[in-house]
Amino acid sequence: MTDAPNPQSLSGLGRARRSIVNFLRRMRAPAYPNSPAAWTGGMSMAAVLIFFFILLLHPFDELLSRDLSSHDGPLSSMRVLTDIGLSQWYLIPAFFIAVCLIGIDWRNLPHSRRVRLGVIYAQATFAFWSVALSGILTNIAKFCIGRARPKFIDTLGANGFSPFDAGYDFASFPSGHSTTMGAVGAVLALWFPRWRVPIILATLFIAFTRIVARAHYPTDVVAGYSVGFLFTLALARFLAGRRAAFLFDGSRFFPVLRFRDQFWR
């Protein structure tokens, strides 16, 4: 009979495998007793209101798209900001940080350093999955809905649809860049609660540039940003219920970072 391997003797790959197994086990576990739900009635109400707002905004899609995307308009300079919404700007650094930290032998580190690196690892992983999973949801919706891009506005109008047509041309609704900005806005709002309103306004502004770039209609942007923001918030609340990366702080709607006080010491 062989002895169980000593955790301190595990290789980096072994420690990474152990960390992943522990994480998956924790995600499958039920939430702690009396933890608030990940998805609330208020979030459902917000989703319904956003849906009706999109319906009300839809008749103005063509008019707003033509006016805001005018090549000679005063907003034309905003096009340079639109690629801030590319998901790879956030997925690659978050993945790199998580991979670099997952194989660390945490047991040999001082407690204060272990806490700080643990927070960085947890939040990098959270940011990665927030952007990645909300982007996957948006791409599935794009494929199923198949809305034509604004470049076809003169031939198909704002109501050109070709469901299940893979490719760029019929992938307008929802906006992928805006989904990324919604996810990033929610992540940063959770990390920096004092700057929550400016962060949301700034990321909304960047999502808005997709209209100016004539890549999306206004309703595409609203839908995409909402998917990214609400999904990320629900994921944070799901993790808080399991005390992973986040915690619920009394009656606050937004969960707070786990070990936030020790991290800033």
C-alpha cells in the first residue's frame, strides 16, 4: 500500500490539478444556509424593463444608426475607442494571471502574501469567466437571431434577419463588444464600489461607440451590455453564496470581495 502524496511534494501541475478539483467541488456544493439567491426578483424586473425598453427603442434603430454613424458627424472621432470592447484585452491577461498563480505552493507562503495572491487569483479567474461565459451566451443569441449588420441598412433595413446563419454579417444582435463592456463594467464596479457610477457610465460610453462605428444598432448595444452586466453580477452573487471570491455583506445587493480588508493591509 502506497502512502498518499505529500501536498508539499506535488509538482506545479499537480497543485494546479488539485486546485481545479477543489474549485469544481466547491461550485457543485449548495450555497451556505440563508445565503441570498444568485438571481433576484429585482434582477428579473430589470431584465423585463430592459426587454420592453428594447422594444420601444427598436423603431428608432435605423434613424439613430444613420445619424450617429455619419462619417462627417462630430462623433466620428469616437470610433478609435470602440476596440476597447474586444474581449481578448481582458481574457488573455486574466487567463495568464490565473495560470501563473494556480501552480503556486501556497502552503510555503506567509499568511499575508497567501491572502493577497489568493485574492488576485480568485478575481482574475472571476473576470475571465465573466467575460468568457457572457460572450458565449451572446454568440449563441447572435446565431439564433441572425440580425443583419448596419452596413446592410440600405438594402435590408434595420429588420433584416437570417437566423442560424453563421458569420459576421448576420451577427448584430446582441453586440459582443457591448457584452464585454457590460461584464467589465460589473467586474470593476464590484472591485471599486466607490467608483461604481463613473465606471458604469464609462463602460456604457465605450459600448455606445459601436453605434458610431456602424457595427451595431442601438438595441444591439443595450441588449449586449445588459447581458454582460447582469450575468457577471449573478455570477458574483453565486460565488458569494459559496464564499468563493466574494461574500454577502448584510443587505447589500452587490457582494464584496472576500478578504478585502486583509488584502489592503
